[in-house]
Amino acid sequence: MPDNNHQNTSAGGALSAYDSPADILNDSALTDTEKRKLLEDWKMDLDSRLYAESEGMSSSEPISPQEEARLAEQEQRVSHALDMLNHKS
């Protein structure tokens, strides 16, 4: 459920303000451009985290295979939401 605080449109803001990409798509307070920006930032953050992990460049202990799978699944959901938004209209 969104917290309706749309001031912060960084990837961290998207991750903390919304539980899922669908919450962003369903937020009627956001324009399609704002939704796209949030989803693109979220995707970039997830892609960066997954890439860093795969290259052994994470700043902490390596993540578990389960966490890596969760991040990959989340990245797929964000990508799907972006596709839906891009094909809307």
C-alpha cells in the first residue's frame, strides 16, 4: 500500500513508499511520467544490485541464493509493470 508521499522519486523512495510495482501503477495521484520514472529507477536499482552481486562487488556479505532469486523476481515484476505502462494507450 503506498504511503502517498511522492516527494522522493529516487529508487530508494520507490522501494520504501510502495510494496509492489502494481501499487505504483494503481496510484491515481501519479502521472504516467511519474510512474515510469519510479519504475525505471526501481529497475535500475535492482539491476545494479544483482549485477554487483554477480560480480562479487557487493558492499556486504554475499546475499543468499534465496535473496538473489527474490530480487530477480522483483526485477521481473518491475519490468512487467513498465511494459504495461509503456503499452498503455
